[in-house]
Amino acid sequence: MQIDLDTFSAMFDGPDLREVSFLGGRPRFVLRSSMFERDELESLCATARAIRSLDAHEQGARLLERVLHRKRVLHLFAQPSTRTCESFATATARLGGSARVLQDLSATSFVKGETIRDTAQVWAASFDLLVLRHPDDRFVLQCAHSLALGPHTMPMISAGTGTLEHPTQGLLDVFTLLDSLGSLDGRSVAIVGDTSRNRCARSLATLLSRFEQIRIAFVSPPEFEPEQALLESLTARGVRVELHHHLGPLLAAHGESLDAIYVTRLQQEWDEGEAALLGTSPGLVLDPGYRRFLRPSCRILHPLPRVNELPTEWDDHPGFLIWDQVRNGIWARAALIATLVGADAGLREATGA
Ligand code: NCD
């Protein structure tokens, strides 16, 4: 493929998204959650469920280990990470691959002026899959461009890029919700935090829009409301969207009708100076007193890390799913990797799914 970087990058934000993201029917560059349609999400969730049950016994675990037999995965994390990094490395190990984690780009030849194009070629000569977290979406697109140009190539999965996207977090959140609620059609979800910069919130909203009759109430500071393009893409998919600035009045009036609340941290690492304090204002904290407004079955999710926005008093709520999310991150990411290498149908069949 001889296509310049700008044209290639633009394909990820327009009608060519699926063409550039899939190869031969399999995901190749997983950079945007909007590349997935409902049937693909359901199939990924079915694969994640199959992997979870195979992993529970010796024979199944041996089958899983064949998926990435003799394959090497580079996990490049140029931003802090606990869950995403560990769950990708664990998913790789469960599938029998070897995981190399690279966190310090200053220990690479970038410091000698090597280009992203050349570096990505070197990585592709040594590895079979790239998992990449980076603060700059452009860096990620440049890597994908190099891999598309070749001669060396490999698939690539975003593990969170800039403020824009975190497709695998969205995937594990959908998996957790589907697993717990049974179905997502007709569900009402509140998404709390700075939805203009929180990539988890954005990716989840996009993936929820793949289901029918979804309602999303965004609760964010006025300056961090979801941007117009995201809102338009949601309403174009039939999502009923509401914007709020305070949790208390919303929950007092409509808490009973909510199926799930997705709480997120303010993304203050993008702020400079004084604004870069950790924590959020009372209007965006899920106060323990709000329990009386919710059904006991209302699911409580958070991508973690949490600061003050989800007090630990919620940890014993019957709908508290945070630790399920963490564990499901392994299965959802393993499912995506298995799908990428074409092993997913075999794994589902092995469990009769
Ligand atoms: C998030 C991230 O890095 O985007 N963490 C995660 O991957 N679970 C959320 C955050 O940092 O707020």
C-alpha cells in the first residue's frame, strides 16, 4: 500500500474506517472503537466467555496456549498503566505467547533520531503483534502507517491513545455489562467524568451505541462535556443523550431508572499548573448517600484508577462490578487477540458456544 500518512490517518476518521481497520475479515489495526458493529462485539464477548471457561481447566488452558504458540507480543506503554498493561501481558501469556513490555522510550534509538517509520519496521521484524499506549494519537497512526507500508508488518491494538480512544477498555466494559445484565438493548447508563477527555468514557459510549434504544446521561463539568462530533455520532445511532452537570439532582429524579453508572476520574494530567490537582468536585462524586436513589441492581462501574469520585463505601453495593471489570479485561483482550489471529471460532466451538 503506497498511501501518504495524512490520507492514511484520515481513513480512521471517516467512511474508510472499516477498510483500513480490517484485513481479510479480521481486525488488523484496532485504533477506533467505532470500527466494531454489534455482531462483532457479540462475537468478541462470546469468545471472551469461551476463553474464561477454557482457562478454568487444564485441557482448556492447553488449547488456549496454542493460539499464540511461538509468537511474540510487544507491549509498548509510553504512559502509566496498571490494569491495561498487566491484563494484556496476562492475556498474551494465557494464549501461549511471550510478552515483552517496553515502557521507557528513552532507552530506544528514538533518542538518536530514529524515525517512527523505521522503528516500527524494526519492531515488526521481531514481533507478531504490537499493543501500544501513547499520549499522542499521531504517534500511533504513524506506527500503523509504517506497518501498512511494510515490508515488515504485524497487527496492532491501541491500549489507549491520547484523550481520544481506549477501544479495549470499551470492549471489556461492554463485556462486563453484557455478562451481568444479559442484554444491553433498552438500557439506561449514566457516564460521569470529563467526557471530552476521558478515552474510556468515549469508547464505551460509542460501543453502547451499537445496541438498540440506549439512553446515555453524561454528567460532566460544563467545560468537559462530550464534544459535538461524539454526540452527533451517538444520536445518529439512535441513542437518547442527556447532558448534566451534577449527579445529585439527576439521581434524585431518575436514579430508579438507571441500569448502570460508569464513573470516571477527571483527566487532570492534561491540565497545567494549579488545575492539575487530583480529585473532582462534589457534584461529580458518587456520594454514598445516593444509594437510596438507585435500585440495588444498578451496576456500578469504573475503569480505574479512582481518586475521590467513587468512595469505597460503594464496594459492598450488590451492583459493584469494578473487580469484574479488572478480571474481564484479561478475557476481553485475549478474545480480541484470538480474533486477530483467526483462532476465535475454534475456541468458541471448543466450549460449544
Ligand atoms: C484509564 C486510562 O488510562 O485511560 N485507565 C485504564 O486503562 N483502565 C483511565 C484513567 O486513567 O482514568
